[in-house]
Amino acid sequence: MSNINKVVECSNDFVNQFSGYLPVVIAVFLAYIAYQQMRINKNKLKLDLYNQRFEVYASALQFYQEVISAECTKKEHRDFINKKESAYFLFSNNKYIYSILNEMHTKSFIINGFRNTAEQLNSSPEVFLKAQKESEEALQWFEKVLDKLRDEMNTYLNFK
């Protein structure tokens, strides 16, 4: 029986020694899981931010197309305003993007205002020509500003 006692004692010593390391092993394992969760959440945050920023860019493109085609509805205009205002926070370290979007909003009123009042302005050729010129300048500005907007948003929309 002495051999059995030695085996039991040896196994008890092993269990006692291993049970001392078990909490450390479990703690290291849990720390690894927590680190992985942190990385996943960080990447999820980046993806969510990218999606919201891309929605602002897509909204600007859609708004441009609607203004150019003279089919801008109130709902679409409100959607653009919401995206424009969210850009203030999404691009907080680049206020130029917000200013471009804000100027797009302002110029759209010049363009749509002329389209909506052109017939009434026919009675006054000087006013009509001035409004027409302002509308054309606003349209030309729209065409040029999209390249600037894309360049400014490029650093935020490059998924690296």
C-alpha cells in the first residue's frame, strides 16, 4: 500500500501546485479575451464612423444631382440638411467640409429660387438677368465644389 500512498501524495502535490497557477492562467486568458473585445469594438467604431461619413458624402452627391435636375423635393432637401448638420460633428477637425455643405445648401436656394420665380421675373428684364446670372454662377460653383468636397473627405473615406 505504500506505493499507492506515494502516488496519492504525488498527485496531491501536483494538484496543490497546479491549483496555485490556475487563477493566473485564467486571468491571462480573460485578459486576452478582453483585449480581443477591445480591438473588435474599436474596429466596429471605425466602421460605424466610416458609414456615417460616407452617408454625408452620398447625400451631397444626391443633393447635387437633384438640384441640377430641378427635382429636389422638400424631403430630399431636409435629408441633406440633416446630413449637413451631422457633418459638423463627424468632421469636427475639418470645418471646411461643413462650410462646403453649408454653401451647397445656400446656393441651392439661389438656383431653386430662380427656377420658381423665373416667369414672374420676366416683367423686369434687369432683375431677371441678374437672377439668371446668379443662378448660373451657383450652378457652376456646384460643379467645381464636388471635387473639393471629395478631396477633403478623402482622408476620412479611405479605409486603411
